[in-house]
Amino acid sequence: MCSKFIATTLFTCSLFSLTGCTAALKTMDIGFLGSEDAPVAEESISVDQLLSRARGEKGYADNHVPRELVLHFADDTVALDENQKDNLNEYANAQPSKLSIECSPSESSDRFVAVGVGINRCNTVSNFLEKRAKKTDMRLSPSLAPNQVLIKKTNNLTVANHDS
């Protein structure tokens, strides 16, 4: 009976001493968590920005997101080069909504080939974005300079024609 009392007393004393240690840790200044000279700024960010930061990708500052991105291609090139992929990925991560892709024909002397290359570029850019969960609208835009692809936020305005 006496041994049970001693064991219970030792157990209780050890719990009190452990509780004291945890209380001391809560109030102790731990230097590796940051110093008082450099406060941690609390800011709200989107999930895309959080994932981009986790992947170590550079991103646009919130107030410096360009309204549109223009990709330039060599005459009959359809594939994206690494620089274009990086720029497109960075731009897409900064855009929360659906994107519009406008493609110009190439400078080929054959109009059918020129239009075909432009459409293939639209498909290449759209597939790249859709793999990153971005929805896209595509259109061929002969008003753009040849060998360009323009990516921008989709205008969600709907125009209705009410002719009588």
C-alpha cells in the first residue's frame, strides 16, 4: 500500500514539473521564429498564388499583373519554347478567371497554311492552359500582327441583339 502511494506521488510530481516546462516554453522568446525588428506581414493570397509560391515560381505582384500577354512565334513554329511556357504559366497563375486566346495567322504565302498554323498555335496554348485548370476561349484574329498569340482575361459581358 505504501509503495502505491509513493508511485502515485512521484507520478503526480513529474506531471507538475512537465506542466511547468511547457508553460515556460510558451513565454520564452525563441529567436529562430523571427525577431521583433522584422514583423511578419499578414496578407491574404489566392490559392493559385499559394501553390505558385510553394512550387518556387516567381509571380507578379498583385498590383502589377499585366492585362494581357503577347507571345511571338517564328514563322511556322507551333510549339511553345521554355521562355514562353514560363511566361504563360506565370501569367495564368495570376489570373483567377477564364482566359481568351487570340491567334494571328502566320506569314506563310499560302493563306490556308497561314490560318492552319494560327489555329494550331491557339490549340497549343489552350492545351497548355487547360492542363493547369484554366478554361479558355479561342479565336483566330487576323487583325493581330502575324505570328502572335494574345492571351487576356475573358470579358464576361454578354451582348444581346434585340432587333425588331
